Amino acid sequence: MFTIILVFLLLLSLLEFKLKNISLKNKIVFFMIVVISLIEGLRVETGTDWIPYERFFYNEYRYFEIGYTYLNKIVRNLTNNYIYFLFGITFFKNIIIYRILYKITNKLWIIPIFYGMTVAYIGANRQWIAIAFVCLIYKEVLLLNRKKILYYLILGYLFHKSILLIIPLIILDFFTMKQVINIKKYTLFLILTLLLCFILKNNLYNILNNIMYSFFDNKIIIEKLDFYTGRENRTIIEYYKGIFKYMILFILNILLVLRFSKKNLNLKKGIFVINGFFYGILVYILFSGQIQTIVSRGSLYTLYIYIPLMFCYTYDNVLQKIVKKIIFILAVMYMLFTYNRMLDLNKELFVPYKSIFFNKNYKRNLY
């Protein structure tokens, strides 16, 4: 089912190359959001973390952030049905995330690209609400609106504390987006910074590790960090593959812009996109070999948002039609690679797809 919907969205997004009517494109965006929300929001026993979130809704057996806790209480008083709650938060986060991504890029195809890259994370209820607020933050970052950024940051924190990971990125954006920066020199500086951090990764991790454990005195948080550190250490080969993949993708997009662009770049948006991609790789370098959960959380705020944005930015700043087609094909290929790889990790949680309409009698072995 997920594959069918993804193919359908990709085919629908091809209208991008034919349609000029903005109103009609907005309606297509809304239609895509509804389709995605129906598939994600009406699922049953499908995706990661189904058991803890369903139990929390009915029994409140453990602690979650105060925003998510009260949201559960409010909806529970209205209807004692978890599916209604799930569909509501799914539609809420989708309409914010996809509309903002579309507004930043004006590309219909960013919707299937982002959907395909993140479908394996559909079970992350709390963080998806936080991601919606992160997208609102990024929208205000482009406008350099401090008050609204702080407002959305606080709201996001009420649903998932990992949103604090983007604070260094926001600071970097404010420091650089007000400056007159040469993208070529700035990108070279960032690449050299990433290489230096890669060389010094163990020393830098030890410093950050000491800061984290001294800053977070909450016993539950420390226990979770210890748990994920021991449970999800990546092999050296996987680590190097990840670094190589992201660095090549980063450099390739920059080279395409600098080599083929013959018009004035939107420097502000360019710096914004480059910063986000850079910061996502930086988090990956520093933590992927140690605390994978930080990489997983941080990647949803950075790489999984900024990689589609980077493809769109590159596409906009290249004039040659043949190169534009190559960029689009590369974006689709990258998304398909990510989609298949992420689903294969926990395929038994997604296949077959189960919802209130499909495979209702199928009993999944959850864990």
C-alpha cells in the first residue's frame, strides 16, 4: 500500500511540469496531504511504536512530554478511540509540514520525495508534532523573526524535547543569513569543517558527551542515553558509508549550482539550505558511531527536510533543461533508495499494510 501511494504521488507530482495555475497546484497539494493522512492516520498495528502510544492514549501508563499528555487527555474526553486521535494529529502535522515545504520550494514533487524518505518513521507521534513546529520555525528563520521562532520552539519542546537539537542550527542561520557571504567560499569552509570534525570526532564526542550528562540531570534521560548507546552502536563500515553518502550528496548539489547556474542566486535561501544540510551531516559525524537515537531524531529535523530542499534549490538555480531533468531523476532515485532501505529495516511492521479498512483481521506480532 505504501508503495502504491508513493507511486501515485510521484505520478501526480509530474503535473508540476505542465501546470501554471497556482490555485490548482494548491488544491493538488491539499489533495496529496489528505491521501497521505488517510493512509498514515487510519493505520492499525502498522509502523513503529504502535503499542506504547496506543496504551498511553487509553491508560497513560508512562510519562511523555506535557503537551502530548494533555493533548491525549483532551481528545480522550471527546472520544475514547485512538484511531480518531491518530488521524487528527496526523492530518495536523501533515498539513503544516507539506504546505510549508511546498511554500518554500513551489514544487509539487517535494511532497512524494519527503513522504518516501520518512514513511518508515510514521510511528513517531510526538516527534512528528515537534517536526511540524520545526517547519514553522524554519519558515520564520527565512524571515529572521525571533519572536515567532522562540514561540514555536517552546511549543515543539512541549511535545518532544529533542527539538533542542536545532538550536545551534538556528544560531548559525542568524549569524550567517544577515551577512554578505560568497556561497563558494562558505561551502568550502563548511566542507573543511566537516572533514576536521570527522578527524577529531572521538575527542569532540567526548566533550559533547560530558556536556550532555552534566546538563541533563534527569535520571530517565540519562538511562535512555545509556540504553541507546549500548543498543544501537553502528559498525565502522555503516558509519563510513553514511558519511560518504551525505558528503557526496552535499558536494554534488553545490557543484551543480556553482557550475551550471547563470543567474543571480537567492543567497539567503541558499545559506539557509546549506546550513541545514551541513548541520545534519555534522550531527551524523559526531553521534552516529555512538548514540544513534540522537542521529535519528536530528536527521528528521535536518537531513530529511533539507535534502529535498537542497534538490529543489539546485533545480531552481540551474538553467539547462537537461541538467534540471537529471536533478529531478537524482532526487527520485535517492528517495527510492532511502524508502526501500528504511522499510527493509522493519518490514514486518509495515507489510502487509493494515488499517480500519484493509487487512482488518490480520494480527501483527508487535514489539
